[in-house]
Amino acid sequence: MSEVPWVEKYRPKSLEEYVGNSEAVERLIRWVKNWNPRGKKATLLYGPPGVGKTTIALIVARLFNYDLVEMNASDWRTAEKISRVAGRAAEQGTLYGQSKRIILIDEVDGIAGEDVGGLTALLDVIRKSRNPVILVANDIWQPRFSILREVCELIEFKRLTSRDVIKHLKRICAVEGLEADDGALKLIAEKAEGDMRSAVNDLQTVSYGRKRITAEDVSWLAARNRILQIFDALKLVFYAKTVNGAKSAFEMVDMDPEMFFEWVYENVPAQFNALEDLAEAFENLALADLFLAKIKREQNWKLLSYALECMTAGVAMSRRYSKPKWAPFKFPSRIRFLSSFKARRELLNGLAAKIASKTHASRAKAVREYLPYLKAIAVLNPSLCEKIGKNLGLTEEEFSILGGLKETPPEIPGKAKYVRKR
Ligand SMILES: Nc1ncnc2c1ncn2[C@@H]1O[C@H](COP(=O)(O)OP(=O)(O)O)[C@@H](O)[C@H]1O
Ligand SMILES: [Mg+2]
């Protein structure tokens, strides 16, 4: 896939194309317009990723016809480099004939935490600057940013609404000649939770090789996220340092307690390698299981917190001798088995209904009395079975549970017995 990423291709170039956060945008424009070296020399745009903080800085520079000097703070390894690179650009004033400039310093929270000099250098750059400085960060509430927060004009950017996200996605669809159902765009937008970058990336992924996308085409995105979430929650259970840390695991996931239990249960053996720990973890799970059963039987939901505590904190605190070792988390095999079992049962039901309607018997009778004959015919006379199957209007899948598929002839019972005897 050599296509340009749509996040770049459709990065808004003007205010008309930019959606959401209108108040923040207005404040930024006003700040640039009124900038003077005696006021606040820098503004700090902060908020969650993918909402257009970097993009608006680019748009505003263009709007005022400023040159933009762009720097990425997380690339700076040392304080010395900050003052050398950013300092020079910021300090240079406007010479005659040279256009004005804005300094953009992106990913400020990427300045290494252990490099105390980095922040000092950044503050120094701001103090000496003769140009407006725009800083961009996700999280500015760490204590180490307290001085930075004071010297900057703070402008908050919020998560985008689904409506705003959909608006932008529709623009992309129109240009790409992509037909997208409203339901599909809504699903993508909701799943992105206000992060336009992730919404646009998802849209590009699901529309690859398609001219039209439906809600069904994008439904797998929701499942993908749920899996990521459960992995994070399991990490909390298996590597928690505190009881409270482990207890918060269940709150992270959108899942019922029984399903969460299955996930923990499946992964205990791979995550703990000391027998003592394993025993204790399973003891806790057994208790949780008892509580869950009681809740189900008596609808006594007060017990839920005990059940949850056993399967999160109880399991977490079982780790005493096991060394942390990396092992991939696995999907609960019991659930996989149950769902394949359920699928098979449904298939059998459908088959029984077809036999029943042709033979005027009940479904139960069809399963009990006619199906065994059909199975025998499937083995002994496959071509006859195929004819009967056609006559009954069986689907390929229904036909296959008769064992009548020629590629995989099932063992003939009598023959098997004979072999075993020897
Ligand atoms: N408000 C927005 N309107 C339209 N597109 C946006 C908006 N915010 C983000 N995008 C899209 O997401 C991409 C990432 O945006 P960016 O400005 O880098 O986000 P941030 O700096 O907040 O992490 C952009 O290239 C653009 O395609
Ligand atoms: Mg950015």
C-alpha cells in the first residue's frame, strides 16, 4: 500500500476545513494578533492527542502570513541543543524584508523527565524570544511543568464531538469518491472517542479496496479495541503492585464479570510459574466463582464486589515467588469452545427442522430416530446421501455434519472396534 496517509493528505489547510474547538481557536487567533514582547510570549496548547493542536498552529501561521519554524521537543536530547536550535530561531528579530515568524515547539511533554536542564533551557528560549512561541503538549499537569504553566497563555483543546469527526470524515469520503453509510461513519467516530487522527486512520483502513462501506464493514473495529482494553486490564491484574491498582482493572473494561473471570482464569497458568502462587490464585478464582454463582442464583448483587475483589486483587496478591516473565495473553478457550458448541447446536437444530418438515415428525424425533440413519447412509452410500441431502434442501454446512462430505470420510464404527480389539 503506497498510498499517502489520509491524516496528512487531508490535514486541514484553512479554518473552513478545521472542525471543533472553536473557542480555543478564537483565543489562539486573538493571542497571536495581540502578541507583544512585554506580554506572555508563549502559548501552550494542550489536550488529548489527535484533536488538531499541531494543525491549528500551522493554519494560524498561514493565516497571518508568518513563517513557521517548527521543532519537535521530543527530539531534543539535551538542554544545550534546545538553546542552540530553538534559541537562535526565537531570538532573531524581523529584519527588513523578512517575514515575521512563529516558533512552534511540538510535543513538549516529550522532553525527557530526567533532563532537568531541558525545561530550564525551554523557559530560557521563551524569555529571550522576539517572536510568538506556540508550545503543544498533551498533559501539562505534571508538577515539573508548573513554571511553564505560569509563563504561558494556556489554551485547552478538548476531545472532538462525534458530529465534528463525522463532518471531517464526510469531506474525505466526498473527495475520495467513497460512499459511506451514516451508520459506518458514526461507528468510526464513536470508537475514536474524539481523536480525529485515529478516526481518519480507521476510515482509510476499512475503505481500502472498497468503493462503499457499511456499518458491518467497520464493526470489527469495536472488537479490536475491546481486545486491547482487556489486555491492559489483565496487565493490571497480573502485574499490580497495589490492591487498589488491581481492583481498578475491572472498571477499565466494558465486559460482564463472568467474561472477565474467564479471561483471568485462562491466563493465570501462563502468568504465574511458582506452584504456590498458582494454587493461591486458583483458590481466589474458586471463591470468585462461588460468589458469581450465588449472585446468579439469588440475584444478590451485593456480592459482586467480593467476586471482583477475589478475581482482581486476590489474584494479583497471589504473586509471591513467580518471576515476571513475558507471555502473551490468550483468549479464553472455554468461551471459544462454548461458542463453537453453540454454533454446532444451532446447525443441528436447523438440520432437524428440515428433516422434521419432510417427514412430518417432531424435531426431537427427527434427531433421535432419523438422523442416525442419515449418518449411516452418509458413510455407506455417500451418493445416495447426497441425493437425500438435496431433497431435504440442506446447506453445505448442514450436509457436512452428516459426515457425508467425501473428502473426510468418518471412521466406520465397526471397523474401529475391530482395530481396538487387536
Ligand atoms: N479539528 C480537526 N479538524 C480536521 N482534522 C483534524 C482535526 N484535528 C485533527 N485532524 C486530523 O488529524 C490529524 C492529526 O492532527 P494533529 O493536529 O496532529 O493533532 P494533535 O496535534 O492534537 O495530536 C491531522 O492531520 C488531521 O488530518
Ligand atoms: Mg500534534
